[in-house]
Amino acid sequence: MFEVRPSSNPEEYGLAVYGIGQYVGAPPTEEQIGRFKQVLPIEGMHAAFEDGTIVGGAGAFPFELSVPGGVLPCAGVSVVGVYPTHRRRGVLRALMDVQLQDVHERGEPLAALWASEETIYDRFGYGLASWAGEVRLARVWNSYARPFERRGTTRFVAADEAATLFPPVWDALMRERPGWIAKRGAEGLLCAAAPDGTGYAFKVADGKLPRAVVLVDQFHCHLGTGRLRA
Ligand SMILES: CC(C)(COP(=O)(O)OP(=O)(O)OC[C@H]1O[C@@H](n2cnc3c(N)ncnc32)[C@H](O)[C@@H]1OP(=O)(O)O)[C@@H](O)C(=O)NCCC(=O)NCCS
């Protein structure tokens, strides 16, 4: 079976966070761990071990939650992930069991989560509390993480013009990107996103959707052949 306990040092913490982190990026750096543990304390991150090796993690932010009549401590469950080498063997169940026991022992009467995949958690006692949430950020508090440089222009083109303009873009991406699907023709959605997100081009040609398509004038492909001009 799997041993589950709170992580006890930054190294364990980073490996437990990486349980979910690996599905979206690289292992956390020391700097990232330093920042993250300010909001999710080291002992709030449970780690699952197999023979001393971490194979998953689940975190609980120390929240206070408003309830009718007051405020209660609440475990804000998040950062849940099991290493791909160990999925479907009960690691999550072991994590959820110990995490909830510890939450109870800490005297937190509530645990709540915003799940990416909500179908997982009802078996552990979670249920639907809200259909939607909305967060508004004043413009003064938000900005692009990287400077935004406007590049290229967009215009509508007719479907027949798109039929000649788009395939070269698609073909270039096919050559550069493993996993790209060759798809042309009258049906379906033809969609190409620039690897660095700077531009896109799409064509809708199922007969029901708009006849016009949007074309990005300059299509930047940074993975190989440089700039394509469609
Ligand atoms: C989802 C994930 C955490 C499950 O971990 P796991 O160790 O494979 O799960 P377990 O083997 O402990 O399964 C526990 C229970 O959850 C169920 N379950 C597991 N993954 C599920 C999924 N994706 N959807 C629905 N149920 C799931 C299992 O069937 C099992 O149910 P049972 O005990 O009633 O038979 C793991 O697959 C993972 O890390 N996935 C990628 C990251 C992710 O999706 N994290 C969750 C974000 S909300």
C-alpha cells in the first residue's frame, strides 16, 4: 500500500506538487516552491509514497470560508495529482482518506474544492455547491505577463480564397508539429494555432457556419521554418 503523510521539507513538497504539475509543465524550481509555500504551507501538501518514492500529492490551502452566520476554517483542496506511472492503483483514494482525516483532526469542519474534473470527487464526499463562479479583477491589478506586441492584421476572406491561402499554413504546421492532423475538405473546422500563440488562422466550411473566414496576414511559426506569409 501507499504511505501518505504531509510533506516535511521543500524537496518532498516539490515532488508532491509535481504530482499534478507534471501534467502542465516542468518540475517546480526552488523559486517557485518558495513562492507557492507562502500560500500553501509545506505541511498542507500531502505526499503519497511507494517504497519511499513520492508518486502523488494533494494539497489543502488553509482557508476561512463564509457560511450563513459566520466564518469557518476550511481546507481548500487543490493540487491533486498522481504520477502517470501509478495511476488507477488507489493512490488518490489513499491521499483523499489521509487528507480528510488530517483536516478533521485539525478541527476544520469543511473541505471544498474547485475540481478540473468534478466527476472524481463525489465518491470522497464532495458535492455540487455552485454552478458558476465569477472573479472580477480591476484593470489596475492585472496586466499581460509578457509585453503584448500587436503583430499582423486580420481580415475576412471568402471561402474559396481561404481554400488557397490556408493549406500552406496547415502544411507548414504539419511539418513542424508532431501530432498535427491532416484535415481538409468541405466538412469540419480547419484550425491552426501559431506555436507561440501570436497568430491564428481558421476556416469554417461545413456549409452552415459563416461563409467568411478570418485570415491572419502574418503567420509566425517559431518552431522551424520562420515566418510564413499566407
Ligand atoms: C485523477 C487522478 C488524480 C486519479 O488518481 P488515481 O490514483 O489513478 O485514482 P485511484 O486509483 O485512487 O482511484 C480512486 C477512485 O477514483 C476513480 N477515478 C480515478 N480517476 C478518475 C477520473 N479521471 N474520472 C472519474 N473517476 C476517476 C477510480 O475509478 C476510483 O474509484 P472507486 O474507488 O470508486 O473505484 C490521476 O489519474 C491524475 O493525477 N490524473 C491527472 C491529473 C488530474 O486530473 N488531477 C485531478 C485534477 S481535478
